[in-house]
Amino acid sequence: MGPERTTGAFPAELAATERLVRSRPGAAQLVVIHDGETVVDYAQHVDHDALFWAWSASKPYIAILAHHLAEQGVLDLDQPVAALWPTFGAHGKAHITTRDVLHHRSGFASARTDLGDMLSMTSWRRSIRNIERARPRLTGASQPAYQFLAFGFILGEVIQRATGSSLRDVLDTELLRPIGVSDTFLGLNEDVLDRAVPMRGSTLRTHIAAAALNHSVTRSAIIPSAGLSLTARDLAVFYLMLAAGGVNTRGAHVVSPQTIAAATTASHRNQVDAWAREHIAWASGFQLGGPSPNPYPPLGTASSPSSFGHNGSNVTLGWTDPSRRLTVAYLTSTIRADNPQHITAVADSLSAHYDAT
């Protein structure tokens, strides 16, 4: 994955975007699709089939899967989680519904502590046990509190109990294969581990985080909130399907327009998230665009209210803006979680150009 492997051209009119992307150290992939045409398919220091850790850009996949299963009658999103998973209801959690989890309104951002959840994330059994022992910290889910890891484990356990199958198998059967992608993995098998893009840090803290994420145990674990490994091409195809009302690139229906509308309708726009401590416009597992008091909103300051997607720790981003007929997948390898300006600037540079066309 040396620096000589940089392929894909930017059109001259996207020179501002190109400068931003090239300025970020490390590996990257960027795919930009406008009006159904791929205008950028860029890979920096890696091949196009290199697999990036998606971070929280993983969350929309589990969210759409939950909504899809609800559409099929397999899940009831307004039923308490404890109806399927009785031990979840301990310690004041009996009232929490699957929809509450999708809206980040379960009342607890982490099961133990942020660090405790991260140390447990490679073990499904330990993560589930921690969630069962957790207590809500926000009364009546009065405020959204982003569940950066617990979100996926709760939804994943509910899906497994409702279907009787592993989350990985359900995701593959119900979503990934119907979409038509082959480079998206929930936990890497040994035969594709060599395609994983190593993370790199920018500070002592992020160097430590990168070392943990680069371990094969982490890359092969089932971590639904953050642990998808994929290419920018596959991420773009996922959002193209959503923008097309659930129709894949071959014209086949994957999910219904009603499912997509339910997943991308705002649950709240003007509240401060208790975990992130900033304004985030949330839907059901998606972040929404539009005007925001946040100086660095994940989809950009120029994003339209119809846009939706998800940032991954300011390292990755996938989104689509139906009003601009624009879909973007941007994956990088350098951890700069405390520096949201770059991701926002890339999004804004694209929105500004496609406003003018």
C-alpha cells in the first residue's frame, strides 16, 4: 500500500475537493456520483479494493436492516427490547423500545464507560453482558445520547433473537447481497485480512487507538456500530440504493421507499446530544443535513435538509443529497477525531460545486 498506488482523476471543476483530499496524510478513497454518473473514483496510497474500517459510517447499515425487518413483520420497533431479550430489561430498562435505540434515546450512551465499552467491543458476549447490567442515566430519554457502540450490539442482539440467525448472515442475506456489493464485511475473514487498510494516528492517543484497531482480532470481530470493513465504491452503492428509493443498480428492489423514509425522518433536529455535546440532527441511525448551530456538521454546512448519511469519527463519511442528485463516499486512514473541519470542508466543497451546476 505504498504511495505510488494513487489512481483516479478529479475533473478540473473539482480542484478544490482534490486539494483537500490530497492534503490529508495517509490512505484514502473517494467516490462521487452525480446524476447517476461516477465523476470521481479516487484511491490514494491504496488500491480500489482496499478495505477501510468504516467507524460509525457502519450504523446506517444496521439501522436500515432493522427497518427492513420491521417492514417484513419480523421486528416491531415499538415493542420493548426486553420482549425479545428479557435480561435487557434489568436496572430500569424494561420500557426501552427498539425505536428508542434507533433514535439514540435509550438514556445511556455507553453500557459501562466509553473506555470500558471500547475494551469489550471485540467480545459479543462481554458487550451484551455489559448492556444487560447498564442503567439509564437520562430520565425518560429526555435528551438524545449517542450510543457509539451499544447501538449496534443492542440492535444486533434484537435482530439475532427475532430471526434466529447470526447478524452477519442476516445482513448479508437481507441487505448486502440484494444491493449487489461484494466488498463489504461485518468482521473480516482471514482470506481478506490482507486487504485491510492500517489505521494511523496523529497524536499519542490516536497512535494507541490505531494499534488496537489494526489488530486482526479487532478487524475480524463483529462490531455492528463501527466494525464494517468496506470500499468507497461499496459505500457509494449503498447510498445510491437509498437515494433511488431502495432500487439497486440493476433495477431490483432491495427495500421499500417507505422503509427508507422511516429511517431517514428526523427524530429531533434542535437538541444537543448529551454524549457528543453538540447539535446533531438525528433520524433512525442516520445523521441529517440542513442548517445547524454546529459549526462543523457531519454532512457539511451547505448540506440540504433532504440529505442524510453518517460520519465515522471524522475519519469516514457516507451521504447522499437527493436534492442535488449527489452521492459521496469518503474513507480515510488517519485518526483525527478531534478535528472535524476536514470532513466538513470536503462535503462543503462538493455541495458548493453541485449547487452551481
